[in-house]
Amino acid sequence: MTNLTLDADTPDTVRLNVSAATELGSRALRWLGFPDDDVHIIIAQLIDNALCGYPFASLLRILAMAQNDKVKQPRTPVLTRSKKNTKKMSEREEHTYFAHLLL
């Protein structure tokens, strides 16, 4: 099996395995003040983006989030309702929806 990468290594390149990237990203998000439930959802999306070949939408996104003043403001869940279904979102659905809004 050949170890191919999508981009060439440079002296500044840092490559992490999934476990190390998850740990690093999770610690950074917690340091920014995200609750554990949000950290789990956000880091899963960022790691998936990296594995799909979108480095700009991976752990680098955490740096952009850290510079965004909205991230430092208190967060409140956003509820959506459709005409077919007017029930309140579950807590898991709220976290997932909110994580997508941040990214």
C-alpha cells in the first residue's frame, strides 16, 4: 500500500493521524469555551472535512472561529419548524443544527 497524500509536504507541513487531530481540535474548542456536546459534533465535522480532502474546512477552521467575535458571545440554540412537523427539536438536533451554523 502506498502512502499518498493530496498535497506535497513542505518544511511547515504538519500531518496528524485522526486520533491526534481529534484530541488537538477538541482541546482547542474547549479552550474557546465550547461545551463537550458541541465539541463532539464540531470536531467530527472538521475531521470529516479533512479526510474528504478539504483542508481549508478542517482544523484550520478553529483558528477562524477563535477570531470571530460571535463565537465569544453566549450561544442559544436555534429552533426550526417545518409545516409538516411542529414538534420541538431534540437536544441532539439542536446541537447539530447549531454546529452547522457556526461552520
